[in-house]
Amino acid sequence: MASNLNWELYRTFLAVFTEGSLSGAARALGITQPTAGRHVAALEAAFGQPLFTRSPAGFLPTEAARTLRGYAESMRSTAAALERAATGQGDAMRGVVRVSASEVVSVEVLPPILAALRREHPQLVVELVPSNRVQDLLQREVDIAVRMTPPQQDGLIARRIGDIEAGLHARDDYLAEHGAPQTLADLMQHALIGFDTVTPFVREASRHFPFWKREAFALRTDSDVAQLAMIRAGCGIGMCQVGIAKRDARLRRLLPRECTIQLTTWMAMHEDLRSNRRCKTVFDALGQGLEAYIAQAGAS
């Protein structure tokens, strides 16, 4: 019976799971609240068990709902990929390409590249996903991903772009008030800006730079965009891409010989998109733009 259910029911299920209420799901999907309720009821009847517990706090997912969620998300990714493929048929350079990159690359590096791309191909629609989570290219959550680690999955076309250098930076007025550290040991006397959650990147950085650990950070956030904003505001000393810091005349690089990190940058897309003209166009444009950014950052 469940095999005959249409995708709209699962789409509503995901919205209720995310929003925690029928009214929130209805607003998110542009449907009525009674329609959302009927969709959930139809799924529950088909599976013969409740998917949500109704409470004053909203709709709480049951264990069955949590099990179903991953499969429904895969369906959503497949449906979105199908729609992107359908809109891109024909010889015209048009249609949707979904791109994922880290928050800071999405905000600070990609916009001018995408602006140039759109000037050349105005019918292209680019969906940019700023996220530090690694989207699944095989499941077609995105078409193209910019990553700071080499892709591990088979079935992908991968291109090594180059190394983006990152180093310690602070604003001039912070250094005027607190002084510039002359050694790595001096950093312990300063307000350091870093991550809240210990990630593989933080662990790797800590292996080379023992001072770069969560306990040492006076300001903590897992958003690299927020970290950059705090550096720019003069809150303290933090890690920043050299190319981005060069754009701000008030930022000073600190201890460049003692503390430098090379972020090896890759681009990847599903090998099935090799012959997709619009995806290949976006892939090549992003690659050229990122290479130019790296070259400019390395120039004195």
C-alpha cells in the first residue's frame, strides 16, 4: 500500500518533521493546514503506525518517523535532481545547477565568480548551498561541491584546484591596544577566536599548532563567517584565508612563518553529469575563478 503513495505526502512529512507543526509545514510548502494534516494522516494509515506524537509543544517525531526521515530526504534529493535535469534539456544554456561550498567560500569568494557566469549565461539558475557539511554528490543533494578535502566516493569527477593559504590575523586597533604577538607562546595572552565543536580540521590544526585548541579560544563559534566577522570587528586574533584578509586594509597578518595552513581545495561532481553542458560550464567557471582567487592571494 505504501508503494502507491505519491511524493507529496513524504514532502509534507519532512516539512512537519522540520517545522514541528502542521501550520509551520503548511507555510513552508504553500499549502493549507488541513491539507498538511491529511497528508500526515494518509502516511500514518499506510504504515499502520503514528509518525508524530501530538503535544502542546507541537508534533514530536516517533521512532518510526526518525527511521523514515533519511529515506524521505533521499527522495527529496532525487526529485530535486530530476527537476534540475528536466529544466536543462535542449541546446540553450539554461536550467538549474546546485552548488555547495563552505560558508566563507560561499560568502566571500564565489559571488563575483557567479556574477561573471550569469553575465555570460543569463538563463542559468545557480542554487548556492553555503554549508560546512559535506553534501552527498552520489545522492545528488548537489550537482557540484567545492571541498577542502579530497573526495572519497567513487563515481565522482574530481579536480584539484590548489592550496588556499590561511593564517592568523587581527585588526589594527586590537593590536594597538594589546600588542602584536612575537612568538606562538605570546598568543596565550590574547583573545583567540576559534571553533566551538572539535572537528577533524581543528584536530589536524592542533596537531601542528598545539595552542590552537578549544580551551584556548576566548570567542567560540562553529560558523567560519562569524569568526571572520569577529576578526574584522577587532574582537581578537583568528584564522582567516590570506586572500580574504588582503581585501581589508585594517587586518594584519601575524606570525606568518610560524603559523600557516594550506587548505587543499577540490571540486567534484557526479560522473553522470560529465556530458551535461550546463553543469560542465558551471564546473569550469568555478574552477577558473577559484584558481584566479588562489593566484591573486599568493601575489605580493
